[in-house]
Amino acid sequence: MMSETKPVHEVFISRRQSMLAALAEQRNIMGAVILRDLRTRFFNHGLGFLIVPAFPFVHLFALLLLHNLAGSEYAYGEDANVFLATGLIPTLSFMYVSRFMGLSLLMNRPMLAYPIIGMLEVVFARAILEILGAVWMAAAVISVLYAVGSDPLPADPVQAFLAFCTTLLLSVSVGLLVALVTAVFETFVTVWALTLILFYIASGSLFVVSLLPAQAVRILAWNPVLHCTEWMRTAYYPSYPEQVLDKGYLLAVAFGALVLGLAAERALRRRILGG
Amino acid sequence: MIVMDRVDKFYELEGQRRYILRQQSMHFEAGYSYGLLGVNGAGKSTTIRLLAGLELPDSGTIRRDLRVSWPLGFASGFNYLMSGRENLKFVSRAYGEDPKRVLKFVSDFSELGIYLNQPVKTYSSGMIARLAFGLSMAIEFDCYLIDEIVSVGDARFQQRCEDVFKERRKRASLIMVSHDMNMISRFCDRAMVLVDGELLAFASVDDAIGVYMRLNK
């Protein structure tokens, strides 16, 4: 008996249709999860999402205000506010994105009662919202600095954009790991919040790291967030000392954490779903 | 079709493994409805959750080539701070359904009226069950998983549930867990008994019910 085989173009069309159907399904799921997360985040109202960029924005301007009131000297460049903002935008983006992504599975566990929704959808939906929040925060900071007479635009916009994107990649990768560990050990939320203080202090947001003793620089250089701030500053100041900046290390940590996070999702999936 | 291939599922209790399924393989063919019987604690609900994909086996695989529901009547996916309407919209969007159609179906079916606009936390347990059941029926699946659906609402509502069940069964399969043998007889074409980690399939539903009754004595 002859077996019936489909012509190659039919097989191709069928595969393409199934891929399109899969993409459409993924779009539906992500859309639904994003809308629900947006709706339930703060005050049980969609507008509560405005709090997301407001947290780092207020945080950053409180620090700028304190520095202005204390009359601190310029660490670099001609404008202390711009210098601090170039460090604080990447650092606070990392802190808030990774922290709130870390809570995503814990807060949205009921969504996993629907088989169509997986853990990665829940975490990445939160990541999209957090990235939007970070972009709004950065745009708001630049607008306010511009309004008060500073020059908040970078000398090299492409490098500033790349520095910000890499910071967000690092934040999402680390946030994924934090979300998975938190889903297993709830107390890790507190551990991570305390660990972020170390990342913050060692980020170089408030000082020029190259001016520190070599031994301190060697230790601080392990902090990937430091490289985010250094990258951003080289984009703002053409003559900024670059010897500490290691883009390769930063990208390796960001992609490494992403791979580790995806592997952890596979490894912990049974345990997290099993409750 | 749902294919269960050499599936192990166990829980660690006081350092010992307690098997729910031990190296079990089973084909659930499309177009047939199955009853899953077993004494309390045998692992029927866990098996249903495995078939839904809400839990994963410790070894082996479960493949689904059709659209499988969540365990029917399941209310744990609701966000209790959101209204019934918002919860319905969320699930409709996730499953690619028209939220307006789902909302109308559930509104007519559950008769929750203006309560649909209230947060789910204000609902009674009966209202939550009606919302969950209505939602489960509003979305078309190829296979419905039913875990011990208890009687919801008054006699009229129960009759309506049964009518929807019968109508759905014409074009979808059911995999049903129940201690109500009358229900198993009426809705299932095939049945199996879960005992000591083994799924025993029987030629007829009556045979499976007979074994279950003996185990239950």
C-alpha cells in the first residue's frame, strides 16, 4: 500500500500556520497576564501602575535634594545633578526591576491555576511592566533636569542607550532568578532587598570609582551594576576614565544570569507547581 | 488524545515515598469520556492535575494534542480583590476568547447579576462555585477535566449544569472524578480505578464501579 505524503509546500504552510497559532496564543497569554498584573499591582486599579516609575523617581530626587542641601562637591563634570543621575538611573533601574520582578511569582501564584499560563509568562509579563516603568522614570528624570537648567543629554546617545539596555537585560536576568528562588523560599525577598543595599553602595553612583585605591577598585569591579554606571558615564563624559569599565564582564553576567534563570525554571518547575 | 507514558508521581512523607502513580501508561482517546475512581487519598485529584498540566510528573511524560481544561469548577485561579467580571475578562483573554461572549454566557448561566461587578471576596462559596462553573463552561475545550464537582446552587441550577454537560459531551471528552456512581454511569463510556499507584482500566464502567465498591467497603 502506498503511503500518502504531503507536498513540501503544504508541510511548510502547515508548520507556519501552527507557528503563527502558537505566537497568537502566546500574545493572548502575555496580554492577559500583563493587564491583570497592571490592574492588581497597586490600589486595585490600573492607574496604580503609575506608582512603579514613581518609586525610583522619588528615590532619585530625594538623593539629589540631599546632596544639594549638603552642598557636596562635584565628583565629575560641571553639574553634580547630572553626575548623580548618570549613576542613579542605571542603579535604581536594576534595584527596582529585579526587586519587583522577584515578587511576581509570589504575588501572582493564582494565575498558575490555569494550565495555559506558565511561570515564565508571569515573570516576563512583570518584566515588561518594570521595563516600561524604568523607561518612564529615566525620561521623567531627564525632563526634570532639563527643566531646572541642567544639560541631561549624553555626549554619545548610542552608548547611553546601549548602557541602559544592558542594565535592563541584567535586571531582568537577575529578576528571573530572584523570582524563582523566592517562589521556593519566600524569605529570599528580604535577603534580596538587603543584598541590593550592597549593590547600591558599591555601584559607584555617588563617586568616581577610578579615584579609589586599586585594591578597592578590584573588589568593587565584581559588582556588575558598577559597570552599568561606568558605561553610562562614559556615554555622558567623553574624557571619563574607562579603565574600570568591562563591558564583556557585564554582558557575560547578564546573559549568564539569564541562562541560569531559564535553567532554574526547568529545575524548579515541578517543585513550584507542586506547591 | 492525552497520552500518559511511564509516569511516576510520588510525594515524600516522613522520608518515605508515597506513590500516586508508579510507571503508569494510559491513552485517553478523543471522543470517549472516562471515569476515574478510587478511595479517598488514592491520588485522583493529583492525577487530574497532572492531566491538566498543573503539576508535573516526577518521571515519564504526559502529552496532550487537544485543548484540555483546568479541573472544572476550580476557583483557586480567581483574584479575590478583582470583580467577577474582571476575572472573567482575564481568563477569556488568556484563552483567546471574546470577553464579551464569555461575560454574557456566564452572566446568563450563573445568574449572578450585578454581583459580577463586585469583588469576588464578597461572594458566598456557592456564588464562587457558580462563577467558576460558568466560566469553565463558557470556554470551549476538547477535553473537560472534572474533579469531584459538588452540587452547586438550587435544583434548577443543577439541572442547567447537567444540560450543559450533556450538550458539551456531544463534541468534547470528559475525564471525571466522582464518588457519585450514578454520575459516572451516566456520563462515562470507560472507567478506571486508581489503587496503590496503579491505574486499572476496565472493559465496562459497571466492572470498574464494582471494584471501586469492593475497595470502599
